[in-house]
Amino acid sequence: MIKDPFAEYIRHIDAEKKEKSYAWQTAIGLQDVDGLKPSHYLINTAIKNIEGEITIETAENWVSQYYQQNPISDDEDRTEEADKVAVRIARLLSEPAFSFNAQQYLSIHKYLFNDIFPHAGKIRTFNITKKEWVLNGDTISYGSALELKETLEYDLAQERKFSYKGISIDEAIDHLAFFIARLWQIHVFEEGNTRTTAVFFIKYLKTLGFQVSNDNFAENSWYFRNALVRANYNNITEGIYETAKYLVLFIRNLLLNENYVLSNRQLHIHYANHLQNLKKQKQDIGEEKQDIGEEKQDIGEEKQDIGEEKQDIEEEKQDKTIYFEGSAFSEKTKRHVQTLYQCVKDNVFSRADVIKYLSLTPSPASELLRKMLASGIIKKANGLGKGKYRF
């Protein structure tokens, strides 16, 4: 396990150092939503800020100057994005100024992604879908491009009207989960929605008097996004309905320092089926043990059946690995390729999609792409920009 570079400061009795550490932890942890990892330079700069050697403004200037002097030539390397957005989030979280309105929401995005996205602070002009691992490749319904500004203003107006007076903390958290799920579902921007929403939400929580000072966002930002997805997804034909229960657990841990287990696997829409299959397997094992006496009598016939089963198994293996003939892929790599294919099918995809669907860090994702290209499983999608691929 990688040592947390900020753990020492979080245990520190100095309240200012502790607060700065939580801001940096959250800022860096939120990059994981898009599979991004900060550089060692960013970590060292953050520590200098926590130690009081430099201000947060100086830290931001240093990071900007660092990439002016050391530009990244690889289009798939998003370390610069991770570093710049992280230091900007840390700065926003360290400042008390906040306005609960649509312009503030747009301004946060513009500040975070200035010189990174050409559409920083701009409302998207087209409709979108996103294949989600937690939905087994399906997408939720995002806000319509024709009415994004109006929808954003309406949701914020409804929240402004809501009174928390006289309700319990449990009811308040349930309401906050509903509010943030609906705000995120609008998906006002082309990219960067989750990080923008998280920053807006944290600053709003502080205006309500909550002390948002733990490592919940730092360690569970990917869970936070998946919980937002599940809070906005319905598939009635499969008996799946939107639920904010996972988001509530996250918020309870965040605000009340409770310790609910936040498992991404449990958010998957087919996790319940997985549990049922495990239960059935246990039941079958129990029945097999009871029938062991009869099985011994039929052992001769079973041997004959086993031969047929082996043949069937071999055929099944050939079917499952049809894409891997002639390759030396490990079983883990094969599973990664199959999962990725199920998520993207015939669509164009990038390294960012590999990171998102397979929960990989940038380096392993790049290595997987290299292997797939070398074996001919995928090919570059020409004419669509660098770093685009297709099965």
C-alpha cells in the first residue's frame, strides 16, 4: 500500500496544517474520478504549502510555471491536468467565499479547467451518453442540451427554498443526497462535471455548518461517482430502480465520521445476482455432500460423463478466448479486454475509457492498449484525433 504523504499532518495538533492536509487530500483524491494521478512535483509542492513555506497562491503559480518549462508531448498523459486541477481545488477549498447560484457553479468549472479544456465554464451544446461500468455498460439519462441552464437554475432554486429547520440529521442527509444526485445528473459540462459538483457540494456543506474534514473524498471519489450514477438509473424491465442509499452511506461517512464499507463492487447492478449465485452454489454444495453416497455408486457412469464434460469445457474455453488466438495474454489481461469490449462494443474509445471501465491507473491502461494494438485486437481510429481506438 502506498504511504499517504499527508497522514503525518492530519495527525498533527496544528489545526491549520490539518485543514490544509484535508484540502489537498480531497483535491488529489478527486482526480481519481477520471483515473488521473498527480506528479511527485505536485505532492512536494503541497507539502511545502502545508508546512507554511509557501502560500496556496504560490503553489498554484509554481505548478503553472513547472508545466510551462516542462511541457508534456504525449497527448494521453494527463498528469498536467491532474496537477493543475488538484492545486486549484485545494485553493477553492481553503477559501470561505461561496455563492449558492448557477454562476458560481459555472465559475468553479471555468477556474478548475482553464487552459485544460477549451469549453471551461461553458455549458455543453449537445446531448451525451456515457457507458458506465456500474451499469454493465448502460448509460443514465443526462440533462437535455436545450435546457441545461434552466434546469441548473431550477434545481438550485428548489434547494434554496428548502428549510432544514426542524428535521433530523438523518432526514437532512437524505435530502442532501437527493439534491446532489439531481444536480450532478444535469451534467452541465462536456467534461469535469463530477469534480466541479464535488467542490460545489463541499463548499455548500460548509455554509450549512458541517465540518467536511476527513479523507472520505480522498479515498472514495470513484465510489462517490458510481453512487451518483445509481441514484439516477432506472431499468424497470430488469427490476432496477434509482436509489440514493449508496450516496447516503457516503455522505454519512463524510459528515458524521461513520464507518460504512463503501464497496464499488456492491454498487454494480448485477451484484445482487452475484450474491444469489453464491448462495445457490453453497446450497448445491450441501446437497452434493448429502448425495455423496449415491455418487460413489454411480462413479463409473460419472467418469464417462466427466470425459464429455471436459470436451464441452474445452469447447467453451475456445469460444471465450476467440479474440486471443496466438496471443500470450494472461487470464487477467483477457478479462480486462473482454470487459472493455462489453462496455464499448463497436464504439471509438480512448485511454480515459480504459481507466474508467477497468478502474486502472494511467500506466497499466497504456500498457493494455499497447498489448491490444500489438496483437491486432484493436486498431487506431484514424481521423478522430490522437489516442482513439476501435475493436
